[in-house]
Amino acid sequence: MIVIGVDAHKRTHTLVAVDEVGRKLGERTIRATPDGNMEAATWATRWPQVKFAIEDCRHVTRRLEADLLTTGYQVVRVTTQLMAGQRRAGRERGKSDPIDALAVARVALREPDLPVARLDGPSREAKLLADYRDDLVTQRTRVCSKMRWHLHELDPELQIPSRGLRRRCVQDQVEQHLAGMSGVVAQIARELLSRCRELTVRINQLEKQLKQLVQAMAPQLLDIAGCGVLGAATIIGETAGVDRFRSKAAFARFTGTAPIPVWSGNSSRVRLNRGGNRRMNCALHMIAVTQARGIGPGKDYIERLQTDGKTRTEAIRLLRRRISDVVYRTLKAIDTTNSTDQSCLAPDLTT
């Protein structure tokens, strides 16, 4: 098996091919265009068995991954942390595109369980829509904050409920209150109110679209106590295929719920894991907090841990890890069901 490491950039991609023991066989630089990607696929045909290893840059390498997968090549992703160690161990000093591409290829030879790239599917649609909605929510929060300052200047006695500016009834009341006011401050407040209305409408539309995606892809996630549409959409989008995780422990490392051991001698302790995918970690944390309030089995579990001497914070962390395992099993069951359905639809070639 020949491994071709790729160091990707916006304008060019550098390719380095190595054999099974890591010896450099060839080097090529192509343009980061569809024609350049096809040139890379053609260049790889000189070897009978080829696997591409690409530095994980997602948006920079997405088109290259799709073109290589379409032509039938296997593509794996290499994280930058693994590359850094390989560069330090290399004989050639310095940093350049060929050196980085060589490091990517050798890491792919050394690491057997690298994430495998796949063609984009509905899970990426869920991620894009969820990210876009979060951006709009951030914009709305900023608009509402500015509008509150202007409203306080216009009328300090005006009382607006917390998070009330996102509700249509409150928006109508504020609009009526501003109708009889003149001046630049009132003008800006009306424009901000109009922008807040537009953002709220679009946010609600995106949430409905996400609900349809979740119900079509993984409705079982909604059966988990405390998991709503937005949390399920985040889980689907960030997981991007549960089959790329070999176990629930690997999935817990990805979600940042696996504790880090910090023990020595007779003491045995663990530390909070601040790594992993923070969006996934946030989604699981919201499920844990919701269950801790009495929705689902989490409240009894936390009370039992507190009785055993755990603090509430430690109990929430342990509950978050258990929820990570539940999510992993749910996604695996969905993936197994979908695979079975596809096999039933496949033609029987044995007769």
C-alpha cells in the first residue's frame, strides 16, 4: 500500500508518496482547483494500491476529499497534533510543504485508526444549519443589547422582561412605545427592532428545518430525556458518522467527557477534560443539566452520587459521561438499522 500525504493550502496542494516503510517515492504540487485534484488522482495511478492521507483542514480540503472519494480512492484525515510530533522526529530540519506532506504520510502509516473521510451527507447539512442558526442567535443577542441601551435612554421606566425582545408580543409593545418618539436614538431603536424581528423569524425557520432533519435522520435521539431538536442536530452534525469511532470510550474522548487521570502513588484522582469537541460537550451538558432538574433518570443518579460524597459538579460530570455512552449506543443502533435496511434493498446476486 502506497500512502500519499497531502499538505493542503488555499491555492496549492503538495503531495508526497511513501512506501510501506516510509521511504519517499515521489513529490508533486498541484493547484487547489478541480483540475488540480484530477491531476492528483491521475498521478496516483502509477502505483497499484494507493491511500491518501490529508491534513485535517475541513473547509480547505473538502473539495479535494470529495474529488478523490469520487474517483474511488480511500482518504484518511491526520490531525495537526500528530503531524507536529512526526516533524520533530524527522531527519530533515525546518518546515516546508514537502516536509509537512511527508509527515502526514508517515503518520498515516503509523496510526491505524485515523478518521476516514466520506462524501458529505445529511449530517453536514445539520451542522451547517445549526452553525448558521447559532450565528444568527449571536447577532440577535448583540442587537437586543444595543436596543436595550437606547430604550433605557429614551424611557428609563420602560420595563422589558429578560429575553423578552425575542417574543413577538413584546416586540409589538416596544414598537407601539417608539411610535410617538422622534430623534436619532428613536430611529436607531426602531431599526434595531426591525432587525431583531427579521432575525427571530429566520431563527424560527431554521429550527423548524432542523426538526425535520432530525426526525428524518435520528428521531431516537429525541427520546433521550432532555435532548431537544437543537441538541440532537448538534450531535448529528458534529459526530458526522458514529462508525468512525471504534468504541464508546473513543467517542467520550471526542466529546470531552472522558476524565483525565492525574494520580500518583496512593492518591487516585481525575481532572476535568477541557479538550474534545466543545460544541458536543455543551450539547451533552445541557442534557445533563435538564435531567438533573428532574426530567429523566439523571436526578436520582446525581442524588445517589451526592450521598456517596461527590459534589454536585462532580456528579454532573459523571452524568455527562453516562449520557455520552447513551448517545453513542443510540447512534450505533441507528447506524446498524440503516445498514440493515440498505442490505435488504440490495439485489440478491447469489441466485
